[in-house]
Amino acid sequence: KPNLPIYFPISDTTYIKNGVSITDTFYHTVPPFEFINQSGKSFTNSSVDGKIKVVNYIFTRCGKQCPDMTSKLQDVYETFKGDNDVVILSHTVDPVYDTPSVLLEYAKQNKIAADNWFFLTGNKDSLYKQAYKGYKISALEDETVEGGFLHSDKVLLVDKNNQIRGFYTNTDYDDIKRLITEIGVLQTFYEND
């Protein structure tokens, strides 16, 4: 049965069962969140419970990197467009500027409908904390860099149990192709489960 690694083990528990020593490893789980989507509606972790999630951080005023990231993710969007199992969550690092209406316009400019790709804004500290503690990537305000924000160019694959199953360089076409393949691997895993 195909499978992918689970990232960030947090503890091991060893016990004896039927005279055999068994070790269970417990892994990091992405914590609950509460943001606002491009339609201005509350968007929480329960909005995507039981779904495979593709996660990244961007901001709409970004020069080249974010438009490039969004463009590459459109392959993922098109591949899984009618699939209710897969969603893309693009969080902003610039929530003061990136209001729901700005994110909605950004989605429209990129020909993205709000069926399985959500652009999320909200409290800045919550967005940054979710990046760092939840997704294990960087997202912060930094006046020393162009645009004033620093964020990871990684895309994450998060499974239906909210565990991180993959990291991909969002600007690398081959990595995005691998992401598409590995979403399929996860889907096969759940179908055979």
C-alpha cells in the first residue's frame, strides 16, 4: 500500500504486547485555526476537516515570488479542481493590506474560484504563529527585505489527520509535479484504508 512519511515526530511510546516490544511514534499535528477567507466568511480548521490540504504563505503586493508561487500552484488547482478531497490554503503574511476583498480580487485576477482554493487572512499574530508552530515554516514582518515581509517558499502537504506529509519548493516546477503525484498517493492510501 503506497504511503508517504509523516514529519516531526514528537514522542515514542514503547510497550509489550503478546510478549513483543512495540514502539508507537506520535507526530506533530497542525493545531486548530480561525481565519477569514476571500469571501469574508469565517474559515476554521473544521471547514477543511477530513480533507487533504495544500498550504502556503503569500501576500498580494509581493513582487515576483508570490505571483510565481500562485502560478505554479494553479497546476495543483486545475488537477484537483472538481475533487472535494483536496483544498489549497494560501495564507497572507500581510493581513493589514490583504483584506478579504483584496484577496478576492487577487483570486479573480488569477482565475481562481473559491471552490477548493481559499485565501486566508486574519489576526497577524495568529497567522504567523500558525506558520511557525503549526506548519513549521517562516512567516514574518521584516522591513529589511523587499516588500517588508519574509515567508517560506515552501508548500506543505497536510493529510486528513492534520499531519504534515510533504514539503515542496513552490517555485520549482518539478517539485510541484511531485506534490501532485504525492496527493494522489495520499488519496490512494485513504481509499485502501
